[in-house]
Amino acid sequence: MTGLDVIETALCLTRSGTGSLVVLRGPLGCGRSAALKDAKRLAERMDVRVLRAAGARQERHFPFGVVHQLAGEELSGPPRPGGLHELLVAAGPALVTVDDLQWADEESVRALARSAGRLDRIPVVMLVCVRDGDVGSGSSLVEQVVRQAAHVVALERPLLAESSKRKVVACLRAQPPWVRSVLDAMAVLGDDSDVGLIASLAEVDEVGCTTALRAMDRLGLVDRPPRFAHRVVREVVEETMAPADRVRLQAVAVRLLHDAGRPAEVVAGRLPAVTVTQGPWAVEVLRTAAAAAMERGAPLTAVEYLRRALLEHPRAGARRATLLLELAAAERGVDRAAAASHLSVAAQMVTTTRERAAIAARIVPGALVEASSAVREVVRGVENELRVAQPHDEVLGDLALRVEARSHHAECMARHRFVRCVDRLGERPDEPFPTTSAGRELLSVRLHCATIASVWRADEVAAVAERVLAHAPPLPGHVHTPIATLVTTLCAAGSLDAVSVWLDSAMERSLTANAVAEQVFIQAEQVSVLLHRGRITAARSRAENVLTAAGTRGLASEVLVALASVAWESRDDHLVNRLVPLVRQRTHIPALSVAHQMLCGVAAADPQAGLAHLRDAGSQAEELGWRNPVLYPWRSEVARILWRRGDVAAARELAVEQHALALRWGSAAGVGKALCHLGSMIEGDAGVAMLRRAVSVLEGSANRFELARALWQLGRRTGDRHCVARSSLMAVECGERPPVAWEEPATGQGDGGRDLTGAQQRVVELALAGRSNQEIADFMQVGVRVVEKHLTNAYRRLGVQGRSGLSAALHGGDPVR
């Protein structure tokens, strides 16, 4: 039976002259007040008189206060003559309700206890409510009343809501100080606590702590093991805690948890909220926690711990330098500029050349470009110091090479210094191959510099770069060393097989090691490889994944450049729009300034604005000395716009210049693409001859999609259906749409092609690629009849009779791509 059922039964018995005592009890917010209201409405429907009273903590010192309320008298008046029992006899039949019995004055409780034993002879139902856990709810007088009840209804523990906060606040204010201390300690310690820790922090003994917890459990505020029953309770405790008490308790709690042997990350996670320094023990805890965070793939958390450790040890010296080194190691994947800055500060705290060189050799090469000039000055100072020292021992000699590699890379990527870098290269990469990893780091930077300036031939660079790569283990940490520049070098040279396998291995190791920061860099490197293989859709998809995984965290400049390359090559508006704001914020970095202009150029709706942006990109690249036509194809983009605007002469001039630069660099992809662009703009046999040469050159290229484009151009110009079919087949195998689908439908023809379903479009693409119905079915893993159905529906939508009409239905477009 529910509480209301019990009350209704008791009220029905009053008609026969028999009364009873019903007790409702339960924790805070269990619905006692609602039950009393329901009982009042029920009594009124049954024409039973209702007398009401309630105990109050502030009025406990008024004798017979509850009795006065039942009699309808002022609290200051004398008790009713004849006592409570005479009052009840005169009132019957009646429902007498007394809320919060635990707060009633002693005289009234005694009177209620005496009357409760005589209710079976008068038509009165006495309904009293007790809030469990409140001070007084377990007193002997209250229990005397409860023991005489005919029915004790235990109300269920409530699910507190925001609206319950006022009740919780009032309840907490009624608790004695030692109970409130226990609750404050629980709020500060959180769920990672036990009775011993709570008692120590609250400064009470364990018996007192257990007693308080039991009382709060009965109130419905605390569960077992010791924890708050609902977030509302925790919020109220925290909001009503004095700020000074919170600060004091947090400082004590963190040391208690440490002394109790809690894991380092549990303790370290609390230290940022402690405003008072804790001393050497806290530094060690934070260092241990940072190492654990790095192992589980949480570098940002490790950075937070180590930055707090610096506050614990503010004085300069070897100890602080060690902390700075550990912090920089955590930051290098998530905030490289900060890592470089901290390393430069650490380098100024040590005393020997060897120590300074070892610190400078830790700086990520790309970070030097992004860091402040003060950081670069420190590296140059160390480089000069090593040059003067002329190191002869092996360790210092290796450090000198690593520092030189980083300084060299910074100069290659900076304005006004590239000429000096090129002068240091020489005419050919014919130096003896280095025997140490430090030497290979410096050689990697030199190869990268030679690549972006196109001062050495692509085949020469690729041969040396592949040899360096073969000596470098595919570790996730390579992204923080000059070895990472080999990826750009080999992509520009079109030598992709070895680096592709190498990056796959590095990614596998990064997944095993939870190296999440490094995974972003490696994915960006894989994006570059996919792009230069002609897998543009796959590269675009992975670029989107990189942006999604990075979230709001800033990406390194090399990563952004790789993603921007995919965006301008694919002309993907969505990807361009996501990248432009990220790149625009950091145009003080030369590579990102060029990338920003390229992105704006390909995205501009106005051709004139697009030309301005692309020419600005070209001017900046020329000023920097970056002349590699594969990495910086601004001339091709400008030529495309000029051709569409009808400025044929200017477009051809730029195409000729692009071809000359491509020949100088010598990669098959660069030369073939330049020939294809130029050939598509030249009419007659000369243009066809160029397109044939483009196809011939691209046959030896890793970029199969560029070969597909060249075959398409040649097939269109000569009417060679074999070239067209091979082009389509090659494009589909690259994961791209066949070239015929690049073109816009001709006026009055093929408008229905835009209405093809995804499956129909795929079948048409494969049909255009020369696949038979059975081959299409095998490729799509469906039945031949399904393929035939898709083709029939596509023919009807395109308005053609069969396969022979597909190409004509979709034909048209721009000769320059």
C-alpha cells in the first residue's frame, strides 16, 4: 500500500470511532509535504476536520508550540486547558497532521506521545512526518511517538533536481558545524576518498565522521561509499563553502592524497587549483603525472602539469632548466613555438657549451620559423659558440651538426636569408654520405633547401634522400627532426614508394605508443604522398580528418601547408573555407603567407581578384627563392584563369615559363603536367605533339591521375577512343571520377546527367572507363542484372541509346586543368 492508501484506510476507520497514528518518514525531498497536502484534500472530501502543525528549528525553545498551533492559538499564550487529548476528543472526527516532528519542542512531543496511545478510543487520525537524518530525528522522544504508530510509511529516496537547491541549503544550514566540516571535506576530496581521508581533512575522529555520514545518508544527501547522492548536493555544498575554507582545504587535501599513496595524476590534477606553492614533493608528483599523461596520449594534460611544476620551482638554475626541457618535450607536438621558447630559456640557464648545444639540438626545426627572433638568436649564438670551439670529440661534433641543421632550416624558410642557404649548397649533392644520424639530419635539410630552390635535379635529390630515409628508423618522433623534410623532398621529386611504406610504419608505431600529437603530423605527410600520387579524393578526405582531429588546437605550419596544397589542387570549397581562417591568422610565417594567397586565389569568385592573389603568392615565392614548380604551381593557376578570360598569349607565356622550370627540376610529374598544360593551349600538330610527349613523360610518373588527364586531353584532340577509355579507367582506379565527368554538360545536352543517382553515376563512370558489365558487377560486388538496370536507367535520364552515347551526353568543358 502507498502512504495515501494507508491514510485513506485510517480515515475510513474514524467513522466507527477508531483512530490511529500514521508516521511518514524519509530523507530530504522525499515528498512528505506533498503527501500531507494529498491527505488534507482526501480528508476534506470525506468531511473530516483537519488540524495542522509543524515543527521548526528556530521555535524549539517555545514550550507547547506545536500544541498551540493545533489549537489555533498564538505561541505566546498558555496551553489549552485539559491538555492535547481533550483537544483531540473535541475535534473528532479529525485528521491531525504534524510536519517535521524532529524539530518540535519537547513538551509538544511528550503530549503527542501520550495522546498517541489513546487514539484507538477517539475518531482521530494523527499523521506525523519525520525527516530522517536531521538532528533530533533519532531522539528518544521522537522514537517514542514512532513506536506507537499503527503504520510507519518509509518514503522513497528522491531524485533531486535544480528546484531542490533551496531545501538542501536550508537543510545544510541546520546541521552542526562538525557535520558541515565532513561535507566540505567530501566536496574537496571528491569521489576518490574514504572515511579516513574525510575525517583527517574535516579534523574530526573517524567515529564522528561515520556518524555524520550516516545522518547524511538518512537525509538522502550522501550514498555509500562516501559520495554525494546527487550533483545538486555537491553544488550546494561547494557554493555555500567559504572561499577561505575552500583554499585551505584544497591545499591540505592534495597533501593528504599524496601521503595516502594516491596515483600521481590524481594528486597532480588537483594542484592547479591550489594557490599556495607546495614545495619539492609537488614538483616530483607533477613530473611523474606528466610522464604518465604522455604515455596514455594526453600531451595537453602533461603540459598543464609541467607548467604548474614551473610555478613550484620559480628560481633559475639546473633544476628549473630540467623542468623546462621536460615541458618542451610535451609541448613540441601541441605548441611548438612555446616549446622552442622554453628550450631557449633553458639554454641560458646552463653553464657549458655542451649543455647549451644539447638543448638547442632539441628544438624542432619548423618551430624555429614560428618562434620569436629571440629564440633564433639563441640558436645562432650556440652555433657560433660551437664554431669557435671547433669540437673534436664525437658527441660535441654531432651536436654541432644538429644545431647547424636547425639553423640552416630556419634560414631556408625565412625571408632575406635563402640566398645564403643556396650559396652553401654547391652545384651537385656529391658530398660523401654521412655516417652519423646528425650528419644525415643536416643532409636532409640541405636536400630540402635544394628542392624548394630547384638548384639540384630531382633524380639526384631523390637518390640521396631515399638513401637517408633507408638509414632513418620510422619512429613517430621523426616529425620533430629534420628527417621530416625528406617527405616534402621525395614528394616533389616524385619518388613515393619508399616514403609511403616508411610513413605507414611510422603511423603504426605512433598508434602503438599513443603518440597522438605525432599522428597529426604523420597524417599530414601521408596527405602529401596521396596528393602527389594523384589520389586527390583520398588526400582530401584525410585532410578533413586531420582538421577534425585537431579541433581548435593550432596546427603546425608544415601541416597547414600540406592541407592547403590539397585544397588548391582539388579546388574543394569546403576544405578551402576551413583552412583560410586558420592560415590567415599566421601569415607572418612565409610558407603560410604564400599558402594563404594560393587558397584565396583558387577560391575567389571574381577572376580578377583570383589573379591578384595568385600573383601575390608568386611574388612572395620568388622573393623567398622558392622556385620549385611542383610545390608552388602558381603559374599554372594563373594561366588557367587567363585562358578562361581569353588572354591566350599571357596564358601561354606563363605555361612556357612553368615548363622551363619543370624541365630544370626534372621530375616526371612536373614536366608531364607542364607539357599537358602547354599542349592544351597550342593548336594544331604542335599542341598534339606536346600532349603526346606529356603522356610519354607521365608514363614514368607516380602521379597516375596526371597521366589520366594527359590521356584525356590527347584523346579529345585526336579522337583516339583508346586514350579516352584508358584515361577513364586510370582515373577510376585512382579513386577519382573519370575525366569525362570533370566537364560541364554542353548546352542542351546531357542536363539529365546531373540527376543520376550515386550508383548510376558509378556504373556510368566504369562503363566510360571501358569496363564490361561483368567487370563492373565484380568491381561493385553486385549482380550483372543490377548493373544492366542502372545502365538502362542512366541511358533514359541522359537521353541516349547506349554506351556509345554516354561520352557525347557528358562532353564539353575547359581544356586547361
